[in-house]
Amino acid sequence: MPKLKHRTSWIALAAFCLLLSVVAPSRHRAQGAASSFNGDRAFADLKHIVDYGPRPAGSAPLADERRWIEAQLKETGAQIDEDDFTPSTPAGNLPMANIIARFPGAQSHVLMVSGHYDTKRFSDFRFVGANDGGSSAALLLELARELKGRKHDLTYWLVFLDGEEAVRTEWEGNDNTYGSRHMVEKLSSNGELGRIDAMILVDMIGDSHLLIKRDTNSTQWLVDTVFNAAHRLGYAKYFPDDKTAVDDDHNPFVNAGVPAIDLISDFSSRDSVWHTANDTVQHCSPESLTVVGNVVLASLADLDKSPHTR
Ligand SMILES: [Zn+2]
């Protein structure tokens, strides 16, 4: 009996090891898949974008950046549309363009991820918008690479919005969100707006002091979905349950009945570099891009099977 007992324990040990060898790598793979966003590559793109200099709507450097983004997107196999429009602004009629990269799924309904790529115009100092304008464009571009070859049921659109910033110093009336308002008007006139099940907006998410609060101007079930994903990934310290109310490119979508969320790092503190000459690469970090990229990827996967998007 002791021998048998001995043999039993060896068999149990062997079975346990076999179990470990089967379970452990698959758990490891699952974690790897959940943290696959390449923040370092996105950060390299952010630096490249900042090298174009100040990039306000209608400027030559923004047109150069747009051409570069479209060339990068082509390599992901996405269907690319450039939607040119010329709104009237306090500085006259300015040529602007949204870039839309489409990743078709089995269904025609759409999950949209967007962010602005223009920077605010300042005449009294050089503003390069590393975080404000640079980080959103860089995150979307890397997201396009990550989505290449990924299986998803819903169709994904990645949208680089032009003209988010007010042309005047103050954010007043219709002098802001030119690209998002144009997109909502166009989609509602061609009957496509109802295809969008959810819109995730990213803004200033390269901030090295990343702190994203629950925006009360966003759609609350979508806020719950995205914050649940963030907390599940262990990112609660970057996504606290504190509330804020922000006006941004999600407003035109929410106002038109499209569920939308703004993921924006807090810019209200006294030492914030928001809209100053210090919004530079030095105040951004690859880790912040990784965190937000992972949260967006996890949220897309959750939304792909959510009852809210069926
Ligand atoms: Zn701004």
C-alpha cells in the first residue's frame, strides 16, 4: 500500500505538471494578448508628428502630417478615405480634412475610435501639441497596426478628426469641433449615422501624468463598459471613479444620439502644460499610450459582444 500510495502521488504530481504545462502558457498568452498595444512604437510616431512643428487646421505642416498618416495607414490594409471640407471660421474659410480608416467586420454596424490631429494656433509662442493633437493621432495610428489581421464581428472605423481646436483663443459657440460636427452632419445626411453603435474619443492621452476621469457629458453605459475594462486590466489608478464634464469632439455625436465617450487626461491642475509652450514630448510617455491603447483594445473586444451594440 505505501508503494501504491507512492505511485499515486507520482501520478498525481505528473498530472499536476501536465496541467501546469497546459494551463500556464495559455494564461500567459491571454495576458500577452490583453497587453499587446505597442506604446513605444506609438511614442516614436508621436515624436515624428511633433517634428512637423505647429499644425493648426489649414496649415501646410498639418497637410504634410496628413499625407504621412495616410501612407502609414495604407500599410495596415485599411480602406482609407480623406473627407475634405472648408468650414467658415473666425480666420476665414479654412481647408480641413478628416481621415477615416475602415476595418470591415462581418457586420456593417460600426465601432468608431477617433481623436483630433490638429493643434491649437497661437501667435505669441510656438505650440507643438505633443499631447494635445499629437498623442491622439499617434495612438490611432498604432491602433490601426494592432487591428490589422484581428478578428472582429463589428466594423471598425478609426477617424482622425481635423479642426477640434478653436481658432480664437477661447472655446466659444461653433468655433471648435469642426471635424466632428462635419462628420455627424455628413453621416446624418447620407443615412449612415445609425450604423455607429459606439464612439470612443481619445484626447491628450499621452500625458505622463495620465488621469482619466468619468466624463458626465459621455454616454454612461459606455463609460461603465470602458472603465470596467480599465479596472479589469489593473489600471484603476489611471481611471479613478472621479467625475468631470468635458466639451470635446464627442459632443456632436452624443447630441445626435450616438453613444460616445471621451477619454481625456485631466488638464485642470495648476501645473498642467495644457495649451502652453511646454506641451512637448518631454511631458508625454510611452507607458500612458500603452495603458490607453490596451483599454481601447479591451473595450472594443467587450463592445464586439455587448448587448448594447446588438
Ligand atoms: Zn487643445
